[in-house]
Amino acid sequence: MTSLASEKKVSTPTENLPTEMVIKNYRPPMSYRRFGKTGCMLSVITLGGMRYVHGWEKPRETVPKDMLDQCVANIEYAFANGINHIETAYGYGKSEHCYSTALNDVLKVPRESYYFMTKGDPIGKAATRDRVEEQLRTLKMDYIDFYAWHGLNNDNRLKEACHSGSVEELLKMKAEGKIRHVGFSTHAPASVICRAIETGLFDFVNLHYYYFFQRNLAAITLAEERDMGIFIISPNDKGGQLFNPPPKLRALTHPLTPIQWNARFCLRLKAIHTLSFGMTEKSHHDEMEGIFPITFPMAKEDYEILHNLDSQLLLDPYAHYEGFDLLTNKAEINIPEILRLRKLWKCYNMKDFAVYRYNMLETEGHWFPGRFPTEERLNALDTSHVPPHINIKALLRETHQALYKPKP
């Protein structure tokens, strides 16, 4: 691998803009958007750090050669294609250590030539400062461009972040220059995300939104009103494992791939500034190139694909019922998510993805909450608010029988 330290500066069309608005690593056809009130011009595609080989093995400080080689290659592909933003987290195992070695020791990339985001969920002032200082040492950086409190996934986590001194300490470290911008990442319902936004404490938000999960549009709208940076989490994996689509889905999005169309769907909203692409090899970067150009409004062929996808909802008479009136219930069944997975199975032949996600229930805690709809829980379910023509218990029972895989 060659060093990127001596690469010539690529001219940008923003030479006369304020310093914070200059586009780092500007390389068409990549698009760049202002990341809300941070003023930073980010590439609309971000290089994530969650899925490298061996990434979750212990100890976190030891980076195997094949993991490092994979990371180095992906950084080179990313920078060559105009990406200027890297995102990872303390909770992603070896990832911070791997990026530190790849960026600083192997490629010797100038720190000012890219943006870096990492995350953590320490609770309390002392724990927060200790964690961020540890991350700075690991990353061999003097500052972190974007630091997100990681996993603000429910009201209790919101309280832990905002009332334990954690966010207060992050903001203090921002004033000291060790962090440039403070935000949060979340897998929470839109109502919780909106409450977090309304605190006024954060510069940006990392959340889920893509064609097969559009529930957070209200949170995106609120974040846009507050001029916050908006980062979309995992549109290709959590968005439907689009890297392994069923033939039906591939046909519906032709001539684009499902990944390419989903990216265009997200980026059709100017409020969305960047999204992670789950890239771990060159073919992923090659596929990324197919999302450009991004047009406003959407191109005619993109609207045709949208129509094709929307029309599939007519295949199931219950596909439009999402169960938000039962979002919270004494049985602790995650009804909106189960109905979403049922819709993907019934309307798009995405059963493999539905099985994968469904069987994460009861294993991921606040990251993916909810209990299985056993007969005991179904009997405890209050259905008085459900439209009378919908037999919600039958729908949940059918979905459980089709998707549940008993643990060996």
C-alpha cells in the first residue's frame, strides 16, 4: 500500500468559502452536503468501521494483519472515490485500533484531510472524560470531529445521557477543542428521538431511515428544523440486507441495484447529509459509484422504481397497518417491527432478511427490543385499539410460525 501523505491537493469549487465550508478530498462525481450546523461539507457516503474481519474478537487492542490490510485497502478505495468521512465507535471492537494503525502508521494520512466520527456511551462526567481520553490515545488524534453518545435507544438511555453529566462533559470537551461537535446515535422510536432533539444539546443525529423503514421521517424533519447534521445508519444491512436481495427485489429496482436505489431514495431528501454504506471490499465501492448523479426531484426512472415497490403493498391486505397504536403494550411484543418484517416477507419475498431480524428479538436488549408473540403473551395483549377488521393476534401468530427459528 502506498502512503497518502504526499497526494496532491485536489482543487475544489469552494476555494472562496469560509474554512469550515471547504470540501475536503473533493472528487466528482461524489456529492457533498453541509452537515447541518457543524458547517462541515461531508461526502454523502461515509466509510463505516463495524464490519471488518475479526473486528469483534478479543483483545480489542490486537489487530490481525488481514483485518489491517482490509481496512487499509478500504480507506484507499474510499479516498480515491471522494469519501471524506470515516465513522466508527468504541463499541465496535477492534475498529478504533485498526483505523488508528491504518490512518496514522501505514497510510500516514494528514489529519486535516478527512473527518472522523466515533461514539461511546459512558455514564457520568468522570467516566465520559476517561473514555474520550482513551479513545483519543487509541486513535492517536488531538481531536475528534464528531462524537456521538452511542445508543440513545429509549427514554431511560436519554436520561442516562443527559442527566448523568455525560453530555455535559462532552460539551465541556468540545469547549476545550478535544471534540468539535457533539451528537447522538439512536435505534429508538421516533418519539424518543424527537425528545432528544428537543433538548437542544446536540449538533447531529445518527438514525435509521430507508425505503423499508420510513418511520423516522418526523424526527428527520425536526432535526432539519434545528439545522442538525443527519447521518443514516446501516441502510444496506438493517435496510434489508440489500447486498443479498431476492430475485424479486432485484427485478423491482432494475436497472439499479437495490443498494443503489435505496441510497438515492434516502438522498432524495436534502435534509439527509450522509449515509453509511457497509463497504468492506472494492466491489462495494464500485457499486457505490452507480448512485450518482443524485437529482432533485428524483429522476423519472427512480420514481418508476418507487412506484414498482409501492405497488407490491397491494399483495397483502394488511401491509398498510403498522401497529403503532400498540407500540407499547404489557406483553412487550414489538408489534410494529414484527408487522414490518411480515410485510417484507409477504410483499417482497424478503423472508431471509425477515428471519435474520426476527430472531434477534430477545437477544439485543435496548438495541432491538421486544418479546416473541407466544400464546401466553398474545392472551395478555389488549387489542381494543386495533381496527376491528384486523385480527392482530392471527397476524402475529402467523409471522411467528413462519419466521421463528428455535435456538439449538
